[in-house]
Amino acid sequence: MNFPIHLHELDVQSVSCLRFVMPPSEVGRGDIEITVEYGDSPKQKDSLSFNAWARIGDSLTKGFIHTDTVLASGDNIDNIVAALNNNPAFMETLTEYIEHMTQH
């Protein structure tokens, strides 16, 4: 089999992932799944970069919600969740995503 991309030509990096369902008290429904992909920040030493995605129910569509960087220390999951909790843009974009996806 002949692959169009050779592995030795790629800059392959590993990322970790976490997933949780938003509390209904926060978003008014219990089927909003958040997936966060995270890994070492390529630009900031001792930091993690992450992207948060949202999905409603068992939809095949995920929407990009938020990106950020946190200090890589202690419990990285706690650091990421705290960053999401402390950034109003995350909830604003998530609310807009839910409204958009439920109107169409």
C-alpha cells in the first residue's frame, strides 16, 4: 500500500482528552457533552494548550467552543476545568452554540 503522507515527514504530537456533561443547572439541559483536548503548549514552556468542543445529545456534530492555555502544574484536569469556569467567554460561546444548534 502506498500512502500519500510519509510518517517521517509529519510532526506527530500526542494530546490527552477529557469529557464531561455540563450540569443541567448551568445550561438548562442535561445532554451537553464537553470534550477537551489538551497537550503541551508549543509556545509556552510548562503550559498546556487546550481546545473545548461541545456536542448536544448523541449528535454527530461537535462545535468548537473555546481555546486557552493553563500552567501545567498539579492536577491538569483541575487547572483546565478552573480555566473554563473562570472565563466568561466559554459559557457565552457555549450558550450561543446551544441556541444555534437547537434552532436548526
